[in-house]
Amino acid sequence: MSVLLHRVRPYGEGEPVDVLIEDGIITRIEADVDAPSAEVVDGGGAVLLPGFVDLHTHVREPGREDTETIETGSAAAARGGYTAIFAMANTSPVADSVVVTDHVWRRGREVGLVDIHPVGAVTVGLKGAALAEMGTMHAGDAGVRLFSDDGHCVADPLLMRRALEYAAGLGVVIAQHAEEPRLTENAVAHEGPTAARLGLAGWPRSAEEAIVARDAILARDAGARVHICHASTAGTVQLLDWAKKQGIAITAEVTPHHLFLDDSRLETYDAVNRVNPPLREASDVAALREALASGVVDCVATDHAPHAEQDKCCEFSQARPGMLGLETALSVVVASMVETGLLDWRGVARVMSERPAEIVGLTDQGRPIAVGEPGTVTVVDPDTRWTVAAEELASLSANTPFDALELPAVVTTTVLRGRVTHRRTTSEVS
Ligand code: DOR
């Protein structure tokens, strides 16, 4: 099986070339490749990037298949240009045992649109009381390499210390949802003038920053690797910078929504804007953009969090936190980072593919676009703008804050090991 990507520009650089992928491997990159038996994708001068890797996706299977399944989540991922995603553990049952993690892994392979790597829970049932069987999950078929109680913070410092010590021994990474729960009781919005005026209970920046600082120090002493989920404040950026300068093995992600939206969105009380951590202030957005450009924040991760209509179409304080992200991530990153001159296409490849793959040690993702490398790539039309239509997304849910918004850049084709997993038809571009 072979695929010919006709007239594409790797990393958006130079004249268009033809890229031939045979048996999953890039075999030729030349001005003009003649491959009569290949499936031809006409790039028309589009940008070619390594396939995107998402370290933070909620696929909701098992347990909430009314909001997303491994099948619909995979389709959404492929449409967003993703070739690997990490499925968070806050399912029902929780992915705190090898039975669940291997199930998610096997279902992902059966669907076959994207590599789905299950994230294992750090604590049993995400309850923060006893460590889950991390070693058993790591030794299973899925070879779990990322552990997180995301949705909940591993708040107990002793338990976090033990988790980091085990993780160091296993060579795996702990991803922390940094939220000191005593500081966020009943909180639904960023603590600041907007929430105060709207009468919404506030979540202070310090709830995130206190845990980031603590866990940097715990990781240092355990010789472990810690990854900070959805960094959202300017203070977190300063702490990451400090910790990295000490040589601490800390990495961090930022979501597209925290790069693009701020708490002025709350004025309408529309619960589509409720998310954990909350949308912050414009100054935080600016600091996060700078940090992603400079590498202090390593990568973009979606925190794709599908929710049912009844869980979003209700009072702000009753709504579940979370937003869709997979199908809009690239466009939001282009709007906030490329159109602002903070990143070029090489930079997009770094933050959406290469760095996330490195953080979790995926050796076949985030690879250079070169002969002999995996044919796992994404084609992006940088010049077409599109209008997001929530009900047309592949996701089973519709809770996107970007609905009806016009965004730049369209993922036209996604290829996983030489197999086309998504191809956008022109009618889909409005
Ligand atoms: O907004 C969020 N939603 N943040 C999280 O950490 C969890 C997620 C979810 O599972 O819905």
C-alpha cells in the first residue's frame, strides 16, 4: 500500500515536493515522483507536518459512551491531525488497573484511526488515598507510560512523593492536575474582578502554583519526571522556568483554550466556558503564549473533554467543567501562535508533535519528515479559513467554545503509518 502526497511543503518551507510513503515508511521526497499505483493526495502546496500527539484527551469510554467513545474520539482526533492520543484515566470504571488500560489500548487498535495510549491512574479510583498498581499497568500490553489522576489533583504530598519514587523506578511520567483542593472548594471560575462581579466563586492562581512548586521539589528529590497538565497562570510559567533552570525534570502542557480565551468570556454565564483550570486573565494568556514560544511550556495538549448537553446546558455552577479540543486545536494554535508571529511551522511541529512524543518516549511519532522515517504525517492548508459548527464535529458531544467562530488553517489529510485516516472533502470547508 502506498500513498503519494503531491505538492506539499514539509514544515511549510521551500518549494512544494512529492512525498511517497510505501509500507508505512517515507521512501522518496523529490520534486516530482511518479507512482502510478499509489493513492494520490493533492496537497496544492499545503504544509506537511509530523502527525500531532495529544498527551491529554478524555475519550469517556468506558462509562460515558453517550458523550464520546473510542471510535468517535478517534475520528475526532484524525480530523484534528492527530496520530497518537493519550486517553485520560477518569473513566468509569477508572483506568486504575491493567484490565481497563489494556481494554482501552485494544479498542484503540481495533478502531485503528489513531494510536490510543491509555493513561493509568496514580491512585485507586482517583481517590487520592492509595497508589494504583502502576507497575502492572506498565507491564501490560498497553505498556502504560503516563500516569495521572487528571480531573483530580494528587493532593497528599506523601502519596505524591511515593508515586514519583515508583515512577522514577519504572521510568514513567506522572502528569499532575495541579489544584490544591482546599483552595478551590466550590470554585467555578478564575478568582478575579470578573468572577467577583458576576458572583461566581473564585479559583485562585495560587491553587495551581502551590502544587506546581511543591511537585517540582518532590520530583527533584525523587529523581523523577513530573509533567504539569494544563498550565494556566503566569506564576506557573515563572515556576516552570525556575525549576527547569535548577535541572529538575519537569515538563508542562498548555491547552489551546488557555492560549486563546480569557475570563471575559464568562460575561454571558454560558457554561460552555466552564473548564478546569478556569479561563484566566489576558495577562496569563500572554504569558502562556510567550512560554510556549520559548519552550518554558513544552507542548500543546487539548484536554478534549466531551460533555452531554444536560451537563452543560444548565446553571454555570452546576455545569461540568471541560471543552472539546481535538478538531479545533491546530486552528486555535495557528490563530494564537502563528498569526501573532510567535511560532513558525517548525515551531508548530515542535509543540504539537515532537515534544509531546519525546516527553512520553514514543519512538515512532513526532519523527522528522525524511526518507526512512514513519509515514505518520498531517497535511495543513494554511490559507483556508473555516467556521466551526459544533454539531458537525466528529465528536459525539458539542461543547466547543469555538462554535460559529471563523478560524484559520484546515487539516486536510492525516496519515498514520502510510494509511490515510482522514481526508477532508471541499464541502466540509465552509
Ligand atoms: O475541565 C476539565 N474537564 N478539566 C479536567 O481536569 C477534567 C476534565 C473532564 O474530565 O471533564
